[in-house]
Amino acid sequence: MSAWVGWIGPAAIALALLWLALLSRRLGRVTHSAPYYVGLFVAAGCVAISPIAQVVNLILKTNVERSIGWALVYNGLPAVGLTLGISFAWRYWSWLFAERD
């Protein structure tokens, strides 16, 4: 049973990154800023590959846990996606933290 709920966390992170990308795109249209939100879509895609692969693995009942592909797809891509998401979100939303007089 725990294998079936292991994909929920990465899927939630991918949805949060997607929501942030959509919100950033809306804000970018109003402020005419550079389209850094595209990087958030890429980050959401990188993170979303992991839960999709986990569900496909569970449906097909294959055992790929000991291969190098397991480490790259299940752990590596979400790490890359989160790193990209944090960097693009910081670049896009850092004006909120700027000191104002």
C-alpha cells in the first residue's frame, strides 16, 4: 500500500510549481516582465516525470528499483526540478523582498 501513496508527494510539488508558473505568467503579462515563468513550467515538468514513472511502474508491476534509471528518474529529476523551481521563483519574485524607502 505504501508504494501506491509514494507518488502523491512529488505530484503535489509538481502541481505547486505549475500553479506558481501560471500565477507568474499572469503577473508577467500585467507588468511586462521577462518570461522567467517558462523555467517554472520546465521545473514542474521535471518533477512531474517522477510520479508518472512511479505509477507506470506500479501498473506494469516491473521491478526497476535497483537500476540506475530508478535513481535518475525517481530522485534525480525531482531534485533538478526543485532546484530550477527555486532559482526561477527567486529570480521572478525577489522584488517582493526588496527594501523600499
